[in-house]
Amino acid sequence: MDNSDPNLTLHYDAPAASWSEALPVGNGRLGGMVYGRTSTELLQLNEDSVWYGGPQDRTPRDARRHLDTLRQLIRDEKHAAAEALVREAFFATPASMRHSEPLGNCTFEFGHEAQDVTGYRRSLDLATAQATVEYQCRGVSYRRETIASSPDSVVALRFSASEPTRFVVRLNRVSEIEWETNEFLDSIQAANGRIVLNATPGGKNSNPLSLVLGISCNANDEGGSIEAVGNALVVKAFSCTIAIAAHTTYRKADPEAAARQDVDKALKRSWHELVLRQRTDYASLFQRSSLRMWPAAHDLPTNERIEKNRDPGLVALYYNYGRYLLISSSRDSDKALPATLQGIWNPSFAPPWGCKYTININLQMNYWLAAPCNLVDCALPMLGLVERMAVRGAKTARTMYDCGGWCAHHNTDIWADTDPQDRWMPSTIWPLGGVWLCIDVLEMLLYQYDRKLHERAAVLLEGCIVFLLDFLIPSACGKFLVTNPSLSPENTFVSKSGDTGILCEGSAIDTTIIRIAFEKFLWSTAILDKGNPLVPKVRDAMARLPNLTINNDGLIQEWGLKDYKEHEPGHRHVSHLFGLYPGESISPVTSPELAAAAKKVLDRRAAHGGGHTGWSRAWLLNLHARLHDADGCGSSSVSN
């Protein structure tokens, strides 16, 4: 019997046809994607420390020697020559950071073919964080429940049927690229109701992993049996509990022993106890806020609601699903890691953008909802990563830019790499990623103040401030302090001569971020009441920052001091509107002229096809909200 709240439930009348249709479960460290198949069920698994390769030393050692030359080329608007010098001296070797890998796959072979299945329902209850699959096949009723428990460090499943059922359970780890080589798999063994998979991810010095699955039949299930056959377990039972655990050497010296211990402890508990512990823990976070909207067409399968109905209740479901995903992919724990580009869910050995941390908006965006939803503790893994970045970023700042403090470019990875990522000019040489992260951490303190967290964050921000004071230089006209090299993340301009370019002096986003960072530093220093010799330097530097400029077309200039035109008017990034959101310096109330210019930017982006990615639409929605533009919010919240 289904007791879930229909206003907090995603449900479907067919199994997932692809990975993106599967239902995610997670405990912050372990994640699974539940497909809900009836013949051979697939549970795709992830563990947050399974990454390709270990730490790297990639810092470009000749960058500092060529920095003055690069700055002069940018001042002289010699765009091609500046970019050529960046390719020679400022890109890292190797060009890429590490990327995440999947943990493995768990399959359950039932043999219930689609033509024999009736009454199918697949659901995810956001109130309890439980995924459920129910159906009938040849007169027998089947039910599978899946949870990811933080207290017990396992993904756990409960299988039950109205008659004894035989099925086969397997673990595997196969790359979709190197599927014939078994390169990413060391061993699989099944014995005594357990399957143990050991593997070494690709790359040098990666974290070896162990994945352990255990099965326990119900104590009163007479005749229930579990038999090891080859590297699989064959189960015959009315019901059974399955526990899955995994660790790597990132946290555990002996990951197999740790995973076995987690499974053994979990299977000593009843299913009721496992669920109670998991739900109590999850509810302590999920119940901190709520949103209901009516009417809600929750009787329709969720995919049909999205395609046909788009009722107000769907907006509330989307909000609650966002909270669910954050809680499931980012929890404070030992050596916790923040949510990647895909949370903790990744099926690929060559994932898009490495499934790592892009810090020119994406990691920050993952946590935009944390503080407003009273989930600051879910953002602590991000703070931990930034603390490690500050250590590595000191070397990057010193070696590349001859600056004190620390900096990070537009990506980082499990090892807190701060060097330039890729060899793509529109994004690679942008050393303000760490500053943006520090701003967001300080912003969270406005929602939930904690002195100890503030002191941790203040140390990080001070390091960024030291870097900025060293990195800022006089503009070509001598009036302002600007960043150089600078860019507007991932965008390209067309100069008045018709040349395309990327690098500039003092882009709008740079100046806005720096002004906010200076303001946060002064606020932080005053609150902590410790005094800081950097305060007068910060006040002086802040007074010399250029203001945002509105050009002759009524738009905010994206590339700072130069009125360049966009090469791609519908670009997905709107970095020059940072002051509108996530910043607060642009407002229809306090700065109506800038707000009007920002609205024109958004209208121009929309007219040229902007907002064509999900994350870009999310940013646009927030920007329209800050402009008090309900219609803009509505158009940004749906995709045709």
C-alpha cells in the first residue's frame, strides 16, 4: 500500500528508458540510480571519491616571466598576439584536471518480461527519500524499495513478493569506452551471501576502491536461500534485504574491510530499523522548509505533467526535488566532498566536463539554495574543499602571477587543483574562481551565523584579498585598478576593428566580484572585531575600482572599460549581471538605471536564443526575480 504524500512524489508508469530517467538516491557519499526495470533491474552506483588519477603538479612555470608582456598586449588590444602568448606560457601541462568515475553497476535478473507485467508504478517519495517499484507478473505481486542511508553508510534495498521468487544478483564495473579490456576492474568474488568487487580507477595514483554487496533473507522466510554461483548470488525467497557499501583509500586505509563492516552492521538491523534511522536523519534536513502549491495534478505521471499540464503544484515539486538532490548529494562528514556537476550521480568513465567542479558558476549554483532553505550544513563540504584549494592556490598565485594569497581558476577537482583547466581561451585564464566561492560562503553566514564557521571563512577570504591587492594593476588610462588578464567567462567579443577576442582589462564580472569581496572583507573584519592591517589597503583599492558602464545601446558593458560587442548575443553566460544575481548591487529600487540596462541585456539574450541550457535558465530565473519580473521568471522556468 502506497502511503506517500502525492504532493511530494515523483511517479511513472514505465521503467526508465535511459540514465536520465532513472530515480536518484544518495546519502551524500554513496549514490544510486534506480531504473525500475522488471526483467533485469539496473542500479547504477557512485561513490564520491572514485576519481581517475591522483594529485598532479600542473602549474605553468613560465607564466610569471611573461605576465607583463601579456598585460601590455591586452592594453594595446593586440588580441591574437595575447592569445598566442597565453597558449605558449599560461596553459597548464597536462591541460586537464582529474575526472570522476562511476563506482559500478548492480543488476537483478528477475526475468519478468514487459508483456507479462501489469499495474506497474515507479516512484520517488521526496518526504522519505525512498524509491519504490511495484508491479504484478503472472499473478504474483512484487515490490522493491531503495534507500540511501547516511547513518548506516549504505544503499539498502528491500525485495518482497507474494510468492517465493528466484533471482540473480551481480556486481560489475565496465567502462563504456574500454568495455572489452576490464581495465577498470580488478576482481569480483561471491561467497557467504556477499559479493566483493575490487577495482582501481584509471590514471596514476588513483584511489583503489572496494564495493561490497550483502543479502539477508527474512528470518521467518522458511525455505529462503542465498547461493553463490560464479561471481553472482542466486536468491530464492519471499523477501530479503540487500545492503551495498563502498569505500576508497581516499578515506579508508583498507576499503574492503570498511565496506564489509558497513554491510555486516546494516544487515544485523531489521528493514524497519534501517528505514527508521534513514528517515529520521533525512527528515531532520528535509523538514526544515516546505512549499505547497495548488492545483496539483499529482494523479498524472510526472513526465505527463511536465509535457502537458505544468500545474502550479509541479513548481512546488520542482522546488522540493531540488532540496532532495542537495541533501542526497552533499552531507557533512569525514573528508566530505561537495556535489559535482552531476551531484554524486555519474554513469560514465568519460563524463561531460569531467563531472568535476566548474567554479565560474556551476559549483556555486549547486549551493545557491542551501542557505535560503536552511541547509547550510549541506554546504560544509564546499567549505572543506575551498580550504584545501587555498593551500594549493597559494602556489598557483605565486608561480603564475607573482602574487601573495591564493587563487583558483575556473575548475577544481577532488585534489583541490587550482591551476588553469583546458586549453580553451574563453574560460581557462580566469583566476577569480576562489574569490567567488569565498563570497558565497560568507553570504551563507547571513542566514545562519556561526562564529567558528565565520573564522574559517575569514581566513580563506583574507587569502583571496591578499591575492587581489597584488593582482590588480592600473588600467591603460591610469584612472582605475583592474584585473589583467581578464575575461567574461566563456564568452567572446568583437572589437571595433572587427577582430574577435577574449582577453581584456577589468571585465564587468571581475570588477563586481572584487567589489563584493572587498565589502565582505570589511564586514567580516568588523564583525570579528580583530583588526586587520589590510583594511586601509582594501578601502583604497575599492575606491579605485571602475563602476559598471552602460553603453550607447543601453546595455551593461560586459568587457569592462571597452564597449565590445558579443560574438554570440544569445550566450548562455550572463556574467556581467553578477551584480544583479547572485550579487545585490543592481536593483530596481536602489539603482534603477543599472536595473533597466540589465533588463535590456536579458531581453537581448532571449531574442537571440539565450537560456538554452538548464543551468542558464536557472540563472535567468533568478535575474528576472531580482528585477521583479514575474513574466520573465515564468518564461525561464519552462522549456519548450
